[in-house]
Amino acid sequence: MAAGMNAPQMALGRDGQGSDAQLFPAGREWEYASFSKLGSTLMDAEAHSPIFLQRPDKCFIDRLPNELLCAIFLICGGPNPASIYPCYELMHDRTFQDYDGDFYSEAATVLGSVCGRWRVITRNHPILWTIVDVAYPSGDAFATLKRCLEFSAGLPLALQICGWGIGPVDDRFMRLVAANAHRWTEISIRLFKALESLEPLLSTPPECFSSLQRAHIDIALCLTHGSSTDMSLWRLFMRSPHLRVVDWTRAAYIRAGISLAPLHQLTHVGLHDAKPDMVPPILSMCVNLEVLVISIFVDQFAADPFHDHPSYHLPHLRDLLLCGSYDWSILLSCVIAPALQRLEMSKTKIYRSAIQRMLRRSSARLRMFGMHWLVTGQAEDAVALLRGPFMEDLQIVLYESYFEGLIEEWEARFDPKPFIPSHVSFYTTNALQAEELYGMMPR
């Protein structure tokens, strides 16, 4: 749990109300027993020690109204990495690993076990139970899902699974997810393996995920082909008339998306491991794009995929992240994006002239510019771009260098800090910090 959860946990059982061992996941009864024992010890000490004689009638938090307590409860948890997309995971520190953070659904359970009043509050605020965030489709996850379905009062739900788990899968979990397919507005899954655990979702009718707005599937050990479970799931997800945000982590997903997804309504798109010819259909048909992430790792290709289309007008595009060894000047020369505020380049060159021409053509003014693992020899272009035209509104600069001495191909010694223009408010070498700062900027 988050640091802010420690006090409620320590208070468990003090008033003898609402202590419910069954709410704790299987195998964790020792926590409940420990808290109950602590509560008994405190009450015994209260009866015999003068320390407790001057105790105030109520803790400060107990004087707060129910509505304010619920608002506090809503922030007792942290974002699941599986739900943060589109992004480039190496740049934004979303590398595949076991998530050991603060689950919202677990926080709601523990908070409701503190005392009778908190139990009533959590049970009567359904929004606390609308995020089903778990590490693995296990028996514990099944218990979490049942609680969320019971207390969420029919509200739309988000499913977020992120973990490295390799233990036994509880088939009841995905069967219950499938049985409530119409309620999911988000399904975000990142697992090391266990692709077979998703198969129950395929038993649903073709139009069952009709409420889905956000979708992401990333199974590390997975052989994708035309009839594989992951491909079949994407075909189901892309039937949703409300789909807005997708993160396609494999070229096969992108191919299917170009054919099946409602491209005209997508606002956030991640194209990972893409081929150059996959990009033009996205630019021409995704007319409502606001955020676009593209990674292409090819050194050469037979033909320019953009030569038949002189320009792509993207009036709503706000954030653009380009990653890989592809010659991005070809794409930049075609894009018109007047609303562009954020541009990031990763594992590539700077392409200063192409960026400046694109900004001039679009009449755009960047507010954030990011550079991540640049190839060698980019210092001069980086400085010229930062101090050049169309950067007068720049407020955030991000620069992350490669690890010095490991691979000569990547720039490791350049320090842009002395060359940052004076009007820039924030310079950072941490992508997550830059993302937080950008998120706080007024739109």
C-alpha cells in the first residue's frame, strides 16, 4: 500500500467494528491476525496506562465528512503500468517487470476494514471499486474481481493486469471478466506469459465489448499469428464503437488495426515495431489523433511510403514521439500539426531542419521537447534546434543520454544544460518527471 495507508492499517480492529478476515486475499490471513492482535494490545494498554488518559475523543481524520473521506480514499493507490499508454517503454521507464506498487482495488478493501464507519463509506461509494488492477489472473485476483463487481453498482469498469507471474492461473478470473464484457471501458494486459489465460474472453459474442474505449495487450512470450489468442482478442476489441485509445505492440496488431479498427475515432495511438508502409494509413485516416507514438527500427527500405501523399493534416495532434533508426525527416516533411505542443525523439538523430520546417509549415510552437538516447554527433543540431526559431514557447526540455562507454553508437557525453534558453522553465534528465511536469501544464 502507499505510505498514506499505513495509519489506517495500524488502526485495524481498534473499535471492534467491521473487522472482516474474509476480505483479505487467501494466504494473507496473517496480516489480519497481526492487526487484530495489535488492536487488542492497544486497547489493553489504554485501560492500564496513563499515556492514554489524555487521548482526544476522535482522530482528526474521523472528524472529516464522508464525502471528503471518500475523495481521500480515491487517491490511495497508484497508476498501473499496464494502463499508461501509448508511450515508448524504454524512454518512459515502463520496462516489463513485476509491478509491486499500490493497487486501487486492494486499497479499497483495506480501507473498508479499518472501522465500521469506513466500511460503510467504502461500500456505499461504488466508484472506489471501478478499477480492477491486479498483478496476475490468480485466485487472489478472482476474489478482488468479485468484490469490485459486487460493490461497483453497475458502473463502467477498467481491467488492468501487469505482472511477471508464472504461477497457476485461476480460470474463474477470465470467465468472470467475459461474463461482464459489456461493462469494461478499459482492458489493459501486460504479462510475461500465460497467453492461454485469456482464452475465456474469446467465448463471448462478437459485439460483447461494446463499451471498450482503451485497449492494450502485451504478452512477452507469445507467438503471434493469424489465429493466435492475442490476435483474436484484438479483433474482438476493435469492434467496439467507442474505441479511442490503442497501443499496438506488434506489427501484426497494426496490420489488423488498419483493416478493422475505427481509425476515424481514435485519439491516442501507439505503433510499436511498425513498418514504414503502416504509417501513411494511420496519418490519413486517424483524423482525430491527439497523441501518436511510432517506433520503426529499419536502416533501409525499398521505397518512400509517403511519396504519393504530399501532406497529412492532423489538426488535433498534440503529442508526437518518434523512436528508431528510421529517417524521420521523410515523415516530418509531410505532417501539418498546428496544435503540436510536445515532440520527443528517441534512439535516432535530431533532424533539425526537418523539425523546423514542420513547425513553420504548421505554425506550431512546442512547449516540451525531449531527446532520448541520441546517436553520436547530434550535439550541434540539438543546440541549434533549442536556440533556434519556433522554440519561443518552450518550457520543458528533457535529455536522457545513453550509458557512457557501453555502445559507441549512442551519444553519452553531450550535456545540453549550458545551452538551454533562458525562457525554458524546466530542464530534466528524467522522462517520468518531464511527463509529470507536462501533465500539470494548462492546455
